[in-house]
Amino acid sequence: MDKRSLQAATKSLPIPEIFFYEEVDSTNERALAMLADDMPEFTLLVAERQTAGRGRMGRKWSTTPGGSLAFSVVLHPQGEEIQNLGFFSLLGALAICLAIEQVCPLQPKVKWPNDVLLQEKKTAGILTETTFLGGHLAGVVVGLGINLLRASVPPPDMVMFPATCVSEFCPHLPQREAFLAMILEGLIAWRRRILSQDFMDAYRKRMAFIGQPVRLIPPAAGEIEGELLGVDERGQLVLKVKADEVQVFPVGDVKLREADQSWPASPMP
Ligand code: BTN
């Protein structure tokens, strides 16, 4: 993979500029740093290797050269979108699901808000970050990390949730550049309709654990158990905690697990 092969694969898409790194600290970090320079919407940053790739909740994210995809997309929310920045995390997960659906016989699912699962194992994650400059939103960076080949799957003792890769279930995985372009195509198409009912419905349809008992671990509270009902129109998780009580949780640092899954006492790297 190089800048030229990425340009060729994405030539039909409205990508204003591609930054390709053989090695970089983190594509999200680079994108956030560049936001001050007025980077246009859909600017793309792709890395073969990240030395300080990061995941949600302060975790590390490892990228296997040749075996995974690690990239960030710059977006500029406007108007009402700014009140719904959580939607941009859901957008990344939806785009990955749509691409997998085109090449895999298996239906991917999203563990709210944005872990993409294949047979209940994580194959991709999204980290959405924002920067404010002079009190104004400078932009949103949606960072996507996808395990494609077996070599990219972290060992079980390094992860909080069972992990897998796309090729495990997709015998005919396209070239990485082509797969990246498929993800971008979905991301760009749905980004334009991010406030629509159709967007939320498309996301909802792919949610994992609907109707099942789950555990939530919000950052400042203990565990909460309930039946997962879905997401509301703001992308918040809706949980039935008692027969007559429903609670909602905003997109943030909330951890979600199936109720019967073990939960490590302390976070691992
Ligand atoms: C998670 O599941 O915790 C989110 C992982 C996000 C990883 C991607 S890889 C590209 C981009 N750059 C980063 O440093 N992180 C995101």
C-alpha cells in the first residue's frame, strides 16, 4: 500500500487529500494536529504502522503492517450535527459493517457504540476525537482500526473483549486499498444523511445484543444491568433496568458487555 495505490482505489470518491505514512505515532493524532490548518472534509490519513495508536478509554491500539487497516477521516459537522457529535462514532461503525456485508457471508454486528463484531468477537474499533480552537469546533476526526488478517489479531491476554479478523469469515477479502475505499464510500454516503431517521435505522438494524441482558459500566458509577432495547433518536443506549424503568446512556466512555461475560477487574493495555 502506498499513496498512489490509495489514490487509485479512491479516485471515484470526493477525497481532497490523502496523507500516507509508512510509520506514524497515530493517524488521529496527526489529523487533530492538522485541523488548525483548515483541512477540508474527507481528508484521509492512512498508516501502515502506528507507534502510538490509541483506542477508546485511553487504551492502546496495535496496527499490523500488511494485515490491518488504520486510518482517520476529517469531518466538519455543521449546525444541528454539532449537538450530536456522538453520531460520528456510530457512522464509522456503520460504514465498516456495510463494507463487510459486501464481501462476507456473515452479518457483522455493532457493540454499541462502535465496536464491530463478527460472531461476537471484535474485528474493528473506532475512536472519534474532536478539537476546539478559540471556542469553536475545529473538526471531528474519525479513526478506524480494522483487523483484516490473522496476524493482526491481538493475543487474548492483551484485549478486554475477544478479538478476531475479517479474513477469518471472508474467504474473498479484496485488497486492502479496495476494502478501505468500500468503507469510505459508505462513510461518505451516510455522513451526508447523518441526521436522518434512515441513518439511525441502518445503525439500529446492526446492533448486537438487542433484547439480551447486558452489563454497562459508566465511568463514574458501578455496574448497571438490564435488557438492551436499542438506541434512541440521539444515539443514546436504551436499557430496561427494571420492569417499569428505562434508562438512557449517552455515547461516551461506557463499557458494554453481555451480562454473563466475565469482566476483568483492571483494564489491560
Ligand atoms: C477502539 O476500539 O478502542 C478504537 C480503536 C481505534 C483505532 C484507530 S487506528 C486509526 C486511528 N488512529 C489511532 O490512533 N486510533 C484510531
